[in-house]
Amino acid sequence: MTVSSVTSNPYASILANSATSTAASAVSGSGASGASSSTNLQSTFLQLLVAQMNNQDPLNPTDSTQMTSELAQISTVTGINNLNTSVTGLMSQLQQSAAIQSAQLTGHSVMVAGSSLPLSANTSSATGFSAVGGFSLGSAASSVTVTVKDASGSAVRTLQLGAQSAGFQDFTWNGQTDTGATAAAGTYSFSVAAKSSAGNVAATAYNAQPVVGAVPQADGSTQLMLGNGSQVPYSAIEQII
């Protein structure tokens, strides 16, 4: 039996058409490109497989094991492309959900890192004023002292909070000074000193800030705009009041 030789590459036109189609898909847009590229890949693979079978040497046919391996590989690639598309869609939905959740905090106050302590009117307080702050301890402390200071940095009130466990804790100040007078409404600051039998305990101060809005970011995340003009991510919130 005489086998006729093939003078031209039977796969050349298939590869050329595939390259043109893939390039056109890439220009059309990122979302459509992923799905279109996956479809083109499958179509090109099947065309090449058929061409390979049609042009195989009758005396040396294509190994069926090799064909099965090639089919498994294209199936794996297709599955990965579909998974990437699904993950991208899921991430988009999560980002939208986070933006909606953040917007719902508008009008609430949240505890974020900071040492300011606004003293405002409160009819339920005996002095008519109240302020709330917080702190986070790196470990349990046998004694915690909060020192409230005025705008000039002078101490106006020392709060002995006693033993506190590790983690976040909050406190209130009714506006009464160490002299027994009532402090004027306004913004004060505070510092935290914590100790244990082993020595000083690390303490991070937290202040209450009103949320005035939510600001979407270019990377898909959302920042909370606070009353003091700063912006923080949702993860920076220690407590919602």
C-alpha cells in the first residue's frame, strides 16, 4: 500500500483562524473575552483533533491513550476557565453586599482607633453630660487607668477601672472632674495605662465616631466616612454603638 504524502500543513489554517478569533475576543471586553476564549479553545481543539485523525498515518495511527489524555487536558482547562468566571461573579456580589452593609451604618457611631473623647449633653446623666471611649488590651491587666485631658493637655479626670480582661473594653465619663466640678461640653482626649504583675500591658485607645457616609473605592472595596473627616475600612471597626 502506498501512502500519499501531504504537501501542506493541514493544521495551519485552523491555527490561523483560532489566533484571529482569540484576538478579536480580547478586544471585545474582559467579561465576554473569558467565555469566548474558552469556547474558541474547545472549538480549536476539536478541529485539530479531527484534522489529526483525518491525516494520521494508516501504518502508524494515533495512540488512543494519547487522545484520551488530550481530551482530559482540554476538559481541565475548560473547567478552570468556568471556575474563574464563577469566582469573579461571586467577588462582585460580595463587594456589592459589603457596600450596602457599610451604607446601613450611616447615622450610627462606631469605635475606631483614636484617643479623642467628645463630651456631649445627656439628660439621663446626673451631671447632664456623658462621653464614651474604649481601649483594647494585649493581655489581662490587674489595673487600668484612664486619664482624660483637656485641649491644653492638662488632666481633668482620672478613672480607675481596676482589673480588666484582654481584648476590647469600653468606658464612660460623666463629665465630672477630679475637683468635683462639671467639665464643659467639647472634645477631650484620653490615654490608657494598664499594668499586670509582669509589668506594663499594651493598650490601644479607641474613640466613638459617627458614620456620615460610605465611599466606594476603585478596587471594589468600601470606606466609611466618619464625622471627623477620616475614612476607614469596615475592618477597622471594633464596635458599633
